[in-house]
Amino acid sequence: GPLVGVLALQGDVVDHQRVLTSVGARTRRVRRPEELVGLDGLVVPGGESSVIDRLSRRFALREPLVAALRAGLPAYGSCAGMIMLADALVDGLPDQQTFGGLDVTVRRNAFGRQVDSFETDIDLTGVDGLVHAVFIRAPWVERTGDGVEVLATAAGHPVAVRQGPLLATSFHPEATGDTRVHGLFVASL
Ligand code: GLN
């Protein structure tokens, strides 16, 4: 199967590795620039985007990772990972940066203004049947550029988007035992 890196600075790295393995990918934890070499794809896990941002700069991973994304490395970002793949961020911490790539604006902790965490069943383009989606202090997408396809919405907001080789969800499929979103990503590699 394809070799998929899981950015392992912070967040639920092991859960993503487990799901990726179950859909036929090989996985590699990525903390250092040289671990980006030879990847077929990259998962940016959920966690805390401001911490992922800070550690990526401290470990000198930010620049090579951004370069790899610009060069077309396919990536899937979940929750904090969605934030990291977005070109623009609202309600980030002061000086918080994203890696970018997806022509979207996301709002950090967007649903959290009403309720921190919730679960709901959503329709997701490319997956048959409903997906049980777990949202934990999740972002939503506030603006989508022309090339961005909205795959799912919740409470009227886009929560799954795709643009070329980049996929992002506000929710955590790795937390439910549902392998289909990772399956969608791995099948595209
Ligand atoms: N609120 C977190 C952030 O800002 C995301 C939460 C998550 O990934 N479950 O990065």
C-alpha cells in the first residue's frame, strides 16, 4: 500500500496510524524533515493547532512541510489538521500560523461557542450511507475558494472539504472505528 506519514508533533497520532493500517496503507510518524521524503501522503491529526504550529517551527519542520504541500503532497487534515491545512484562520492565537494549501478560511473552536463537543450523523460525498461524526472543539469552514468542493456540512457549515490532493474534516473519523474517510484518502493516493 501507499506510504502515509502521520505528523507526530502533537495530537491523536496513534489512532490515525491504526485506521490507515486497516485501510491498507503503510504509515510513518513524521517529526523531522527527512521523514517527509518518499511519502505518498500525509495525515495531519487533531490535537491543538497552536501547539502543532509552534512545534513545527521549533523542529524546523514547518518550511519543508509547507514546501512539500506546495509541491503537491496529498494530505488529509482532521480538526486541528484542517486548521493547519487552511490558507486562512479566524480566531487563532496571536501569531498562530497554518501550513496552508487549502483555499479556505476556517474558524477555530467555531462550534465551541455553543457547545464544546457533539456527535451527529452526516452525509459525506464519496461515502455511501451516513458517517457518524465526532466534533471536539472543532473548526468550521467560513469561506471556500473556487476550487474547493464541500463534501459535508453540519449545522449549516462546511465540515468536510476537498481541493485537489487535499482533504480536510472538522470531525474525527479516527475516533469512531469508521475507516471510510481514511479509505477515501488512501484510495486517492
Ligand atoms: N480546538 C483545537 C485547535 O484549535 C482543535 C481540536 C481538535 O483537534 N479536536 O486546534
